[in-house]
Amino acid sequence: MTTVDLRGVTCPTNFVKAKLALEMVDTGEVIEFLLDDGEPVKNVPRSLKGEGHKLLGLKETDGYYVLTLEKGEE
């Protein structure tokens, strides 16, 4: 599974980087994003879901969040 560390990356740059990472994986592939608390964990999952990707999980770990999602159709 691909993991993309977006900790320390501010909005909206983290969403742009997440979209670029998703372009590198195939539809149906599962990818993890590491996100900071606050705006990133609120905005990135919502924006990616709005793009048609399937959210599989969001859990807090050691002060940051792990967002797991499945790439949807382009």
C-alpha cells in the first residue's frame, strides 16, 4: 500500500499533493495519507470524497491522522 505523508503541509497544498499522489495509483487501489489535526483532517477527506474517492477509514495515531481511501474512477 502507498503511504503519503502530508504532515506539516498546509491547506490547500495538501489536497493538491493528495490529488497528484492519486494520479500515480490505479483505480481501486488503496492509499494512505498522513494528515495533521485541524483544517487538514477536516478538508482533505471531504475534498477527496467530493472527487469520487471512497473513504475507508480515518483514525488518530500519535497526534496525527491516517486517512485510508480507495481510488475512485477518474
